Amino acid sequence: MAVLAGWMLTTWFAGLRQGFLFLIGVGLGGTLASVAFGFTTGWRVWIRQRDPTGLLAQFLAISLAMVVSIPLIAAHPNELTGAVGPLSTSVIIGAFVFGAAMQVTDGCGSGTLYKAGLGNVISIAVLPGFIAGSFLGAAHLEWWLQLGSLGPLTVQQFVGTTPAVLLQLAVFGALAVLAWRSRRQLNVRWRGRGIFIAAVVLALFAIANLVVAGQPWGIVYGLGLWGAKIASALGWDLSTNAYWGRAPQLAQIAAPLIDDVTSITNLGLLLGSFVVASWRGNAFPPASPTGKQWFASIATGLVLGYSSRLAFGCNIGAYFSGIASGSLHGWAWFACAFAGSIVGVRLRVRLGFKG
């Protein structure tokens, strides 16, 4: 009933497209929550126990989305845009810091949202910091780009559309083989084929998001926009800011929240995960964080939001949608964030969070 009411209200006030995007967000949140499809957890399980299950599911989801997205964007350049970010110093720094921070909080962009929807108190504590950090990171982005940037680059610019798809599939295949041959354990976190079914469903919803929204699935921009709306309501003049002072951003700040394509899928994602948790009876799982863990969660949320803007996306906007669009910054993000996660896994244990 909540989903039906949300869809009807969104469609009534924002139109059919926004209503469909709300339902896509619900589907994404429900899929993530149904099998605990964790990008963060998948990396940590590989780093600690050498179980490749989570990694393989991620590779499958991105590959399926990519096979459709890259040709679709090439065929409809005026209607569809890819998640293509600049290959910059800020991406390298931001992705590394994000990778470390997401292991401390046990949540990246999608993980923080869907776990907050589940009622996880740590993720709920992380979310306000994530919103504030994303807003501030975008506000400071111009300065960070002055450190050096090669501009937006895609694989298809160098080799063409079909070869780009085949080349990226080959890279994912090679990484999957290496991960499988280096495995030490299996079924540490996920058992059965559920996570792989969820990977296929995520890819389908991601493709639907591209077709309906005209752009790939993203998370971080929507959270930053929430922060900008709050800052504007508190009297902050954003018209002089290099990023938020642009005409499109000022228009979105003034417009209703449900008019933004990223925000509406984020809201749907929160509700979708809550619906699954309520259906299963495991919403609001019990937890008793220490004072140090509360502080670490709130502070790390700020770091997550800030670093994700420097890196032009989180695990979804840069890693998933970036690579699915053929963006080289997506591969740079993946490498740097994974290196950061190795550091973050150790830091997580030292802060007293479960391994």
C-alpha cells in the first residue's frame, strides 16, 4: 500500500516518468535488500576470506547492464547520456578515501541507503553526514579539478562501440577467473544462486533507469541535492558557488524534490528495502553501538559523501554505471576504491566493528 500510494502521488504531482522511476527505485531497493547484495561486503569478504561470490555477482550485473547500455547510448546520443566522468586526480584521491570509509561504515552509496531503509541504526547515522558531505564535495569540486584532469574519456572513443563492449567483457572475464582461481572459501556470506539472480534483476532495473531517466542509475547527486536544498532553506546563498550556482542546479534546488530523477529513485530505494524488511519481519535490527562507533559512523558518513563527489560517483554512479557506460573513470574508481578498502577493512576492525 505504501508503494502504491507513493507511485500514485509521484505520478500525480511529477508525471508518469517520475512515477516509473519511483517504482524502479523500489525494485532496486527490494532487490538489494532481498539478498543483502553488498558491494562493500562483497569486497570485504574477498579481502578477508577470499570468497569471490560477491565480486562475481557484481561483475555479472555490470556486464549485463553494459552489454545493453553502451550500444543504446551510442544509438541514441541525443536522448541518452552515459555516466562518464573525467579521469582526474580528484577521482584517484576520492575513490581511495571512499573505499576505506565505506568499509568502516559497512555501506557504500547503495548500501547506506538500503540499510537505512532496513532500519539499521549505523546506516541511519551515516546518512545525514553522507548528505552533507555530498553537498560540500560538489561545492568544492572546482578546486579539486584544478589538481589535474584529462577530461571525460570512454573506451569506445578509442576502439569503437562493439569492441569496447567486448574488451570490457574480456577484462571482467579475466578478473573473474583470477578471483575464482585465488579463492580459499565459498558460501561465507551468500549461499545458492540468489545473489546471481539478484545481479540479473539489478542489471534489468539499471537498464530501465537509463531508458526512462535518460541517464544511468546514480545515487550521490541526489543526496547532494538534498543537502543543497537544506542549505538554501537555512539561508545559504548558493548563487555564487561554482557548482551549485549553475542555472540547472539552481533550478533543481528550487523545484520539488520528486522532480529530480536521482532523488526519486533514492526515495524509492529506501521504501523498497523497508518493504522487504517488513515483509520478512527483520526491520530495525537490534544494535548497540558504542560512543566511538557512533562518532565514527557520523564522521565517516561525511567523508563518504565528500569523497564520492570528488570521484564523480560512488559504487553505483562511478563503478557500476561508469563502467557500464564505458567510462575510464569507472575503472580508475574501481582500482583506487579497492585499494582503499584494503586499508578500510583493517581500520574497521580497530574501531571495534565486527569483522
